Amino acid sequence: MVDQAVVQDATAKPADKREGVERSDAEPVNKKERRSLYQKRIKIYPRLARGGFRRLKWGVMAVTLAIYYLTPWIRWDRGPNAPDQAVLIDFPGRRFYFFFIEIWPQEVYYLTGLLILAAIGLFLVTSLAGRVWCGYTCPQTVWTDLFIAVERFFQGDRASRIRMDKMPWTGNKVWRKAATHVTWVVIAAGTGGAWVFYFADAPTLAQQLVTFDAPAVAYVTIATLTFTTYLLGGLAREQVCTYMCPWPRIQGGLLDEESLVITYHEDRGEPRGARKKGTHPTELGDCIDCNQCVAVCPMGIDIRDGQQLECITCALCIDACNGVMDKVGLPRNLISYDTLANVERVRAGEKPRLRLIRPRTLIYTGIIALVTLIMLFTLVTRSDLDVNILRDRNPLFVTLSDGSIRNGYTVKIINKQHAERHFTLAVEGLPGASIDIVGNDVTAADLQVDPDDLESYRVFVSAPRDSLEDDSLDLRFLITDKADGTRVTYDSVFRGPK
Amino acid sequence: MAHDKEIDQVSGTETTGHEWDGIKELNTPLPRWWLWTFYATCLWALAYWVVMPAWPLVSSYTKGVIGYSSREQLANTMAEARAAQAVYLDRIEQASLEEIVNDRELLDFAQAGGGSAFAVNCSQCHGLGAAGSTGFPNLNDDNWIWGGTLEAIHQTILYGIRSDHDETRFNEMPAFGRDEILDREQVGDVAEYVLSLSGSETDPAAAQRGSEIFAEQCAACHGEDGTGNQDLGAPNLTDAIWLYGGDKADVVQTIANSRSGMMPAWTGRLDETTIKQLAVYVHSLGGGE
Ligand code: SF4
Ligand code: SF4
């Protein structure tokens, strides 16, 4: 788009290329200086980094965005009477469909389990390798990265963007700025648009959206998410991570000295300083003070100042510095993933090593394994027939005119199959019991439950007075599928007078 | 206010000047946009005071320029709910009791509506679960003094029992003791006989004596076999259910002084559809005939 070579040549002074490396005058936004109480935002112009981590981040971006945008369009055949969308949160129907799993409202504990897994998984990853979530997969990071790529496409890299912001409003500037913002809004609208497809049949909703037949809530949701995406990804960016997000604060507590974090090897780099091309004066460390690590940082900080709250561990500074080291002929990894403990070990003359297996990682792994096992077990043993029986508490029992005792129950049968089912109802443990079901022409010999539905029956169980020795007796309900013989039992009690 | 700012050496940040056990609090800079956001919320609050009801006055409050009222909103919501119910209420008004019970949708609606009307109007005497208590019949059982069909229940709710309505269900059992129709011993004998009808007499000889008096004085209403008569509101004396208690003392009391419980007529107090729903609800409690 923008001719970068031209732009860079125009801004980079010849003296800055002494070592054959472009020098940057980038300054960290959180410099130690007299700050005012209300700090004005310093705009960050991240330069494009090149290297392994940048490629990894492009890959992660492609995969996460693809998952987000495409998932609602995956079809999954569940037979008649059920939606064929693989992932669908059906609020009116009160179902959550996830491929072969179909979750009813009373089964939200699966969701709880998933959230526990997600949380502990995050703890584990963080204690192993720091803020991996922030650096690679957090939506704030992914979308900001995407928005910066758009910005770079229309306005060029760092130097070009800085220049453009300083220059007067020419036609060229207007169209480049406008194109950037329009593209952002389009992406933002697509982001909000994709969100609503998780809550309704995607092809139908897409059609409704273009013909303006979609429910108002869909448009409101899209508009809201368009606005927030544009605001957070396009404008607020690093401010979200530094000031709004609680996660950086929490993650600080999950790290220990054995966690891998982005580390500038001070012992090797200092004292930093510029040098003539090809020379390595012994009084200087390996850092040539080119500031490239600052220029590429999306958070606008200087990793050489040490661990900072602002650092999202995106590793772009590693890429930048490795590029510089290659050019000046010094070993790579002046900045690298390393642990605080290793820094100390090197300082003490010991060999650096990785301690991945530590009490905290073991505990996290244990919890993850346990929760996974429990979830798998409940999922595998999950039945497509559920019965819930509520005993009447008021009145506890009723004496009938012939002296027999009657108890009332509400029997709820949940049929999770996509076909109508018929059941029989019987009781066990009460001599002389008889069953009556409220409603015309409903008998215990045939209870019908519609496909994927819950049916509730009022059931009266009566028994002669003398079949009760005590004022209460254990009673077991047997509900049997007439077609395939599946049986569910439910234990309740039968009560009578003292 | 010229006090010297103290700068923390490590972070380069100003401190607040507060110190606890050597720990100093940093005055970390707030982003300026945050400050502006704060001002914006203040402005929002000011605008809110003008637009919405906000300040209490002595006997009223500032109404706000758009005239919003949460009371009105509630009224609207209620009206909407009522409009939604109207569809069913209209059908219930048109339908006979029999038709309501045979229509699953109407039955569900009537049971829910009748249940809430019962809780408000009837539970004071009959109890929340309609299990009644001494003198107030249990509506869950299969024993009905004035009949347990849908029609009979409907009639009872409409006009009441010994109420002030012209159509009320009415009967009067003589106070055999108080009015000196029977003497004390005879009352005891009849009580023994009545208890014997459900197999719980204590004195067979007295019961034998009582049977003759029963045939003379009581059989007209309660029937020769004591099974009662729903047309007259005469309770069945042979079953296990006693409205005023089944001990001998209770039965003696009933015979000597009579009992005449009273239930109000609900026509005029509740509308026709509510009474229909109540009848359906009571009928569905488990004893409906
Ligand atoms: S310091 Fe490095 S790892 Fe941290 S946010 Fe900046 S570029 Fe990313
Ligand atoms: S750490 Fe690397 S990228 Fe940063 S100033 Fe030093 S040499 Fe340049």
C-alpha cells in the first residue's frame, strides 16, 4: 500500500544506520519521570516486528478469528424436531447445543465445569509461561493486532504513521485515515454480526438481517458490539489492558520465580550503547540501544526496565531484538522467555534450568484432571430420560372416606429424545397401593411425553390405613419406557397419620 | 498549597504522603480519559435529574421532562398481562365447566388461576393446601357434604352455605340436647350408634338403644343407613371423615348443640370466570366426583 521503503528513508537519518540497524527514537510510555496526576495518553505507534513469534501470532489470530466467525455456520444433523446448528444457544427453547451434546437448563453444571476447567487451565498456563493468554489469545489482543494491521496497510509502518499524524490534512491523509476507520467499523460490525449467530439459526438470521426482518435485539446487539469493538480495538487498545482489565493484576499472583516471562538479560546487555558497525567494544554489553524493542511494543513500554504490569508478553520485542542481534552478529535471545530464577542462577554462576514441575503446576494439573474426569463421567452416563418427583407438603396426606390414606405427588418426566415416548408408572414398597392420575383419560399405564419436552403429571397414591405401620414409609416410583424398557427409579416417601 | 511532592525512587511515581510501617502509598497517575469519563458521568447525572423523576419534595417530587413514572409502567405491565390472560378468560367465560376440564390448555390455566384465587380468598378457612381443619372441610378428600361434582362445587362457591344470599345452600340440624328433644342419656346413646356406623363404638348396648332413636330422629336426613344425603347437605356418618371430630365427646356435642358452619356466597365478590376457575381448581384437588 504505502511505499514503506520511501517512508523509512525519509525519516531515518543516515547517522541512525551506523550499525546497519535502524535506530528508533521510541520512548516508553511509562517512563520514570515526574508524571502529572492525570496522565495524558501517549499515542503508541507499534512498528511491525518480524520473526518467529510474529508468525506464531499471525497463525493464532487466523485460527481464533476463524473459530469465532465460522463456528455458527457449522451444521450438525440431530434429526427432526431439533436445530441442525452445531453450536447454538437457544434461549427461547432453553437449550444449549454443542455438537453431540445438548444441555438443558438444569444441567448448567456442565457450564460450571467448563468454566472451572477454563480458569484452572489459565492458572496452569500462567504459572508455566506467564501471560500467554494476554499475549496471544485474548480477544482484546487479537482484535487490536488485527486493527493495527489494517492501520499499517493504509498508513504504513511506525515512522510513516507518526509522520502522517503530524502532517496537515491533505487529500492523501484524509483518504488513508478514512479508509482505516471505515475498515475498522466494517470489521467491528462483522464481529458483532457473528456474535448474534450463536443465538439463532445462522442462515435464517442472516437472511432476516438483510431483509430487516430480524428481531430488534439482534440489531441492538450488533450495534453495541460494533461500537465496543471499534472503541476497544481501534481507539482504546493498550488502555484496556493497563487500566481496565483485572486480569493483569490477577496474573501477577499466579506467577512465581520459575514462570517463563519475557526477560531482558541485563547481565548480558548492559551497559548498553551504540557502536561502530562490526565492532564490539569490550566495555559495552550486547544491547546496542537501538530501541527497536520499544518501537515494536504494542503496549509502548521498554522491557529493559524489567517486568512491568503493562507487558502482555506478546514476545514481539524478542523478535525485534533477535533481528537486531542477527544483523550485528551477536547471539540471539538478549530478550527471551526466561524465568526470574534463571536470571538469579546466571548471576550466581549456576546453570539455568527450567522447573516445569512444581507444587502449583501439579495441583493445577490435578484439579484439571479431576474436573475433566467428573465431567466426562457425567456426560457419558447421562441419560436421555430424567424424572423428578415432588411430594405434596400441604396437605401432607389426606384421609379418604373409607379410611385409606392418600398422598399427592407431582411427577415430572423429561424426555431428551427427539421422538415422542410413552411410559408406565408404578410404585414399589407400599402394600395395596393404587395410583390415580389427574386429568381425563390419563392412566399410569400410559404417560405420553412429547419429543424433547417435559411433562408434568399430578399423581395420587392411595393405600389402606393398615399398610402403614409408622407415619412414614419409603416409596419407590418406577418409570418405564414402553418401547425400549428403559427404567428410571425415584425414591420418595409416603406419609400417614401418627 | 505548596507541599513538596515526594517521588518514589523505584517507580518514579509520586506518593500520597501516607505511610504505614514504612510502606508508602503511590499516587499512580490516572489516565486523563478516565478523568473525562468521570466528568461525563457527572454531566449524565445532572441531565438525569432534569429528564427523569429525581428529587423528593415535601409532598411530591420533581417529575422530569419526559414524565416517566414507574407506577405507570407497572400499570402498563399489568394491563399487558391482563390482556394476555384475556384470551383464556374469554374462552373460560364461554365454556362450560365440563369443557374447561376437557381442554388441556384451559384446564392448566384454570388450575393456576383458581389456585391463586384460592390462596387469596379461601385459604383463610380451608388452609393453603385446602386441607381444612375442624369445622372447615378438607377439600382434598372424597367426602362431600353438598356434592363434589364440578356443578355442585360451583354452586357452593357461588352462593355459599348458610350465607346471606337467597340461593344459598341451607339446612339446619336441630340442637337435640339444647332444645330438649332428647335427654342427656339419649344423646349419648345416639352418639354411640353413630360411632358404631363406622365401627368405632365403645358401648354396644348403648348403640343398640341409640339405633331406635336414630331411625326416628335422624334417618330422615342422614338416611336409614346413615350414609347421608348430599341434596340436603346431610353428612355421611359411616365414613372415616369427621368435620367436627370423631371422638365420642365431639359427636355428643354435635348432637346436643347442632353445628351450623357458614360459608359466604362469592358471587358478587368474585367475577364469574374466577369462580369457575375456583370450582375447577377445587375439583382437581383429588376428591372431585
Ligand atoms: S514488552 Fe515485549 S512482550 Fe511485553 S508487551 Fe511489549 S513487546 Fe510485548
Ligand atoms: S534490547 Fe535489543 S532491541 Fe532493545 S535496544 Fe537493545 S539491542 Fe535494541
